[in-house]
Amino acid sequence: MRPRPTSVQAAGNLLQTSARLLFWLLLVAVIVLSLSPAAYLPPQAFSLWDKAQHALGFAALGLLGGLAYPSRMRLLSACLLAFGGAIELAQAATGWRSGDWADWLADAIGLTVGLTLAALVLRLRAR
């Protein structure tokens, strides 16, 4: 017979399950928004907003991914970096968007912040 999880374990399971769901939903949203024609997107308020969007999006992916898959942070990091690069290549191939290495750099910075936050949350939760 399987022992019943404690309330702390149950909260951890809920956090991980919720993070997994939100991670995959956000991943799909990033794909859709990244490959949508620019005419369908909200206008940019200032020139750095594009880089900020990349950094914020990948920070959220890193945070959620780290909470969802804590034992696979290195693999997650590599896959999300490759994902960011693939998005830039796909944008360059669309004809209505353009790929930019600076966008990928913003992705990498955001990813680093998000994974660091996830590691901190997991460390605090372990105490």
C-alpha cells in the first residue's frame, strides 16, 4: 500500500503539476506570438520593448520549466536556448518577420534569470 503524501508533499506536487501545465501553455503562446505576422501584434511602445518581451517570455519559461522539471534544469536550459534560436530562424523564413541574434541573446538572458529564480524557489522550498 502506498503511503499518503503529507501536506507539504501535496503542495509540492500541485506546484510541479501547475508549473508543467503553465510551462507548456506558455511555450505554445510563445510560438504563436513569435510567428504571427507583425500586423496582428500590438504596436511597440518603444524600441527596447521587443528585447524586453523576449527576456520576460524566456524568464517565465525558465522559471516555470525549472519548477516543472527540477531534475532536468541543464537539459531544459539547452532545449530552451535551441528553441529560442529555432524561433529566430523560423521568423527569418516567414517573410513577414525577421530573425535577430540580439533577440536570441535577450532570450538567453531571460532564461538565465528564470532558471536562477526557479533554483532559488526550489532551494527555499526544500528548507
